[in-house]
Amino acid sequence: MKKIKSARPEVPTYKTIKEIVVVGTQKGGDKKQYMFLDKNKNECTRTFNDTWNEMNALGTCFKLRGLDGKKKIAIIGENCYEWMVAYYATLVGGNITVPMDCKLPAEDLADQLIRCDCDALIITSKFIEMAEGFKADPAMPEMVYFNISDNYEDYLKEGQAALDAGDTSFADIEVKPDDLACIAYTSGTTAKSKGVMLTHFNIASNCSSACRAHTGGHAIGFLPLNHTYAWVSALFSSYILSQWGYLCDSIGSIQSDLKKIQPYNFSGVPLVVETIYDRIWKTARRTGREDILKKGLKISNFLMKLGIDRRRKIFKTIIDNLGGNLNMIVCGGANLDPKYEKGMHDFGIEVYNGYGMTECSPGITCNRPGKRKFGSVGVPLDCCEIKINNPDEDGVGEIYVRGTNVMAGYYNEPEATAAAFDGEWLITGDHGRIDEDGFLFMVGRKKNLIVLSNGKNVSPEELEDKLYRIDYVKEVLVYEEDGRIVAEFFLNEEDYPDARSRIKGDVDNFNREMPLFKNIGRFKVRDEEFPKTTTLKIARNYNK
């Protein structure tokens, strides 16, 4: 495979998260690192030095409370600055973080705390009642509890007092590349969640590679902080690139936050990109400017063919509504319809789609400046390589990965760990193909494959990707029912009042263009959106 040119070749390969934070603090110094709203909705700013000082004080407090290295510290809470400092303090202090999905039911979180035998639990005030339930559970390990909403300043004062007295033990802790940094639990939507063990070098090498692949400026962050995607795109890239970020108060405030913060880039899931793009067209229709927008696209695309790029001038109003500086959106977490990539590109905003999984820290492939193909999830990051195992006549097979970003295994699950590897290659469970230029194209999840009575295998994701291209289809789920392929739709009837009357004809057209064994045998129309997972993906097993 050809060597991919890096956007930032000067980024070194860091060996530990502590190295990233320490070096990043030295480079950042008194530059702004974070903006956020505190619990009273006051706007706050922190420099790189400010964050280090709070991290140092909190980490020292952890040590005073008996968390003196290689202890497992879980965090349950909504996105907030205190969450980030606690996370940094855990890792830089040589402890093991267990970042938990606060949207999961209490019983699921309790099960994870018990299975990983946690030593401490950090919560925000929203989860006080849940924590009291954990304390009353006789199966729960004995843990030290911290409430970073109500007692954060007290913890800082406790740690700072020790620092003032000459305690440098937190900063002096040695962290090694092979040390366990994190136990991240998988979503567990179809099976019991597993604790993915990621070392410092797993995460640090992945962050280094991701920052070499992409340029970036100041950003906004709204991804759940417990998710590995947020670590690479925000928590550690901030230190590597010496850029500041604004932590969104809620996903519902993204539009106003974009205008206020005027970010150069942000990372998100496909639903966010789709929402922005659809809102652009909905606004154009509502204001009677749809024809003007279509005319502008024709002119712009014609000029682009001549090598003249006037997109950001022609569509200045659109870009201004997104803050005026937005150049790039890095997208991952689920399949993205190429029409959104191409559509945003036509407006002068690049969407770079990628592919990853928690077991790979999480980045595996991504599109990038100067190296992209619409519809693909890009080429591998330089910390790993991929291959297609047992490809069929179309080159489609299971995706295997190996590299420094691949997990150490599943916590306390040796059998599951063994089953996840074929030699040194991680078996992803995803199917795809690699084209002649090294770009990976996703086909679907192995576990979702529909096996027909004639022995044919059909990927529901492949059919969904094509059905999404029907203008008025907002959401679609394909599955097998009674031996037939079923497509279930949620339609945009607000902008297309005749959508229900049109869908049968468009499904018939789809079937005529597809091989017979991939035909939709039955379709349904929903009255409301599909249930979603906590990572905003359609819950495939919602009706099981």
C-alpha cells in the first residue's frame, strides 16, 4: 500500500498519555485551552497551565485518598470541564480510567462497576441518587466516591495544600507505554458489554496518527466524553495541536454555539452532518430561496470544473450561519450517505468520513485533505494496517486490523479476547472492500448479515445506504422477517407531503436496479423516528 502523506508530518509518535499532556502543557502555556459554561451557566476560560494546575491538585487529592497508581477509577457524568480534569488526573497519575456511559440504565452501570472491580467512582450531582443505590448494593466493590459537581473546589484545595507543602508525587509518577490506561465498555446492544483494555501507547499512538492526518484549528466539542472518539478528536488533540476548544453545554445548542464560537472544525456523528445539511435546504425552501441555491450550485460546480473555487463566496450566507470559519467536519461512528459528503463539499465545507472501533483506540481509517473518496471511509492511519480476510468475487470480506492502536484484550475475558484475534490481526466483525488506491469501503456488520434460504448473504447496511438516497427518506432500517427482506422507513413528510404515496414507486425502482436476491420484499412506514442508542445510531434490535 502506498505511503500516505501526512498533513502534519512534524507530529511525533507519543508513547503515553502523560507525555502528551506534559509536552502539550509546556507548549500551550498560558494560551487558552478550554471555554465552557459552569454549573451556574457562567462562561469560563482555562489556559493549558490552568488545566495542569487543577489536574495536579486533583490528582494529588486522589493519591491522598489512597488512589496511588493502577487503581481503577470510574467516571459517570454529563460532559463538563470537571469531567475532563478528573479524566486527565486519573491517567497522568498512573491510574486506570473507566469512563462510563451516563445514559445507560443504573443496573447496566452497576454490572460494569462490579465486573471491573472498581476502586473509586467519580460522579456529577445528577447521579447522586444512583450512587446511593450503588453503595447499598452488597455485590458492589468498596469504592471511594467523589462528587465533582458539589465538592470539586474542596478536592482542589486538599490537593493544593499538599502541593504547597512540597508533595510532588503526582507529577513524579512514571507512566509506561504498556501500562493499562483505560477499560472502555462496549455498547452491549446485542450482547453483554465487554471491557476493552487500552494501554497508554494504544491511545497515544492513535492520537498521534490522527493529528498527523488532519490539520485543525479551534473547535467545538459535543461528543460524549466517555466515548473513545472524543478522546482522539478533542481531549488529546488539544494538547498535540495546541488548539483551544469550546465544550458545548448540550447538543441542542450546537447552532448557537457555532455562531458564537466560530470554530474552524469539529468532530461528529453522521446524524449531526445530516441535520446541518437538511436544515440548509429546509431554510432555503422556507424562505423561498431554493431555486437561487440550486442556481448557485450549478454556477459553483461549473467554476470548480474550470479550477476556480468560489464556493465560500457564493455560499457565504450558509457558512456565516455556521460561524463563518467552519472548514472541516470529521465524521465517524456510523455510515454516512455520500450525498452529505458531496453536498457539504459543494457548499465549501469538507466532511472527512472515517472508520473506527473502541478496540482500536478508536481510529482505523479516515479521509483527509488531499486523500479522499466520497463514499469511502478513507485509508488507514499510519499507526495500523488493514486487510480483507477471505474476500469474495467482489473483493468483499471481513476487515482485519493490526497496529499499535489495537487493544490489549477484554478485561477478565480471556476466551472473548482469543476469539477476537486471528494471530496478530484483530477481527473487526465488519465487512468491506479495499479499492486499488487503498480506500476502504464499508459494506456492513457480519452479525447483521441477512442469510437467505438460497444461501445468499445480504448486507442490510448496503441496501440502507442506497435507500437513504431517496430525497424524502429520513431514516431506514432493513432486516429479515419471515424469509423476506423488509425495509422500514421514517419519512420527511414535513417537506414532502406526498412522501407516503411516492415510497412504493421508489421502492419498485430500487428493486429494478438491484439483483433479484437483494430486492425489498416488503416495506413499512413509521410515524416517528427509530429508537437510538446512546451514540445516536438506530437501535437495530429495537423490535426484537
